[in-house]
Amino acid sequence: MKIDDIKRILIIGSGTMGVQIGLQSAMHGYQVSIFVRNPAKNDIVWNDIKKRTDWIVRREVISREEADQMLKRIYTTNDPADAAKDADLLSESVPEIPSLKKELYEKFNKLCPEHTIFTTNTSTLLPSLLAESTGRPERFLALHFNNPVFITKTMDIMGHSGTLKEVLDITIEFCRRIGLIPIILEKEQPGYIINSLLGGLMGRALELVANGVATPQQVDKCWMSNMKIGIGIFGIMDNNGLDVGWEMREKHALSSGDKQAKAIYEYLKTNYIDKGHLGRKTGQGYYKYPNPEYKNPDFLK
């Protein structure tokens, strides 16, 4: 198999990252099938696709005419067999629940062609922990997109000991062909590079807030002013989604005996998770959207 054989991309997971990965692929000429597990979310997914497309056009990444052609290359379906047909590369972006990922890999291994490369967009789980469940471990690796895809431009690529070099090389070249920069990790590492760095920052930021030292707005003002950037730590968490990795946070907080982890967990659960305030995607997290406070010119005054 060669890179030119990659023509159709299958997206499993139609949330924030799945839609962005689909758009980035379609933008660069690939045919894209997005599997929507819940038929009730069809309209929501297409509204998200169109909203993000308009945003790309406003930023002059592509023209309106190019965007219209891009949208013609995107297909959504609730039928797994229909989604898997003729897929050359699968990108999975479902929640960080190992059992869910494994269940989907097992299903799509039976439906996808033998040559299909399977990839996971996980930011916390190691590919070696999931490889066997794909039924094609030698054709499986982590291909992690950073959010927002159109701005960050980097992709973490992490194989496991059984990943074929041919598969790794094709995936690296695919990354370049969709206009992104491949960052190849030499060994397995949860969080890759950027999320390992961000994880530390987010943890300390949450400590400050959960311990009553500062508000999310105060932390972000300090960070944005000192780093000379337009978004703070809590703004980034809103963009990612406060529910991302929630199951793992909850498990650790309730079983580890770590008092600080439990304090952060309780703060998030009471003030955000239980209220459905999961960030930008729900219209409210640490900030209210679509016009978060940190975008106000007076925020840093």
C-alpha cells in the first residue's frame, strides 16, 4: 500500500474533533465518511460542519467556492457498513473510554477492507493498550490532532511496537498532505508533547481555583497578559470540553486518596459537569459563548 492509495477517510466520532478532522481531510481533497452513532444527532453534526466551514472561510483559509466543493466530499451516515465501505484510513475520536473504543474497533474491523489503516485520536491512552482489539495491530497507531486543527497545525504520531514501518510512513505523509506538521514520538507517552505540557498547566490552574486562591478569569488574565496570547488556560479547557477525560479524572479522584485531585473533581462536578456546562460546545463553561469574556478588549484592563 502507498500513500496515493489513501483516498477515503472514515471518521468515527462526530464531535468536536471528529468534525474538524473530517473538514481538514476534505479540505485537501479526500473523500470523507463520518459515522454518526446517534441518528438524533444528524442535524447537530451538520450544523457543526457548516458553522466550522463558515469560520474557515471568514479566516480566509479557503474561499467560499472551495468550501462548497469541500462540503461535497463529506458524507455522514448512521450505518456502520455504509461508513466503512472503501475506507482507506480510519480516524477514531470517541470519548476516552477504553471499552467503547475497543467495541467500535472490533465492529469496524469486520466491516472495513483489510488494507484500512486504523488510527486513534486519543490524548491519554497508549496505542499498545488498544492495538489487539482492532484485529489489525500492525496497521494501528495513534494519530492525534490538536484543537483547533486549523490553527495548531501539528499532529502527534505515535506507533506501538507492532506498528509496521510502512503504515507509520504512510501516516506521516498523509499528515503532510492534509497541510499539517507531523510530530513523531520515539516511544509511547500519554499526552504526547503538547498535552503533557498543557496537562501540568491545567492541573496547577485548577488547583488555584478549586482551593479558592483565584477565579478562572484571574488565572487567565495573568496567563494571557504574561504570555502575550489571546486565550488563557481556562479558555483552552472550554474549547477542549470539560467532559473530555472525565471518567478517568473521576476514577482517580475517588480511588487514589489524592485530596487535591478529589477537591478539583468536586469543584468541577458541582459547578460545571452536573449543570451541563461543558464548555464552548454547550454554550457555557468557565465562560459563556459565543462571546466569551476573554475576547472583550477590556478583559486585560
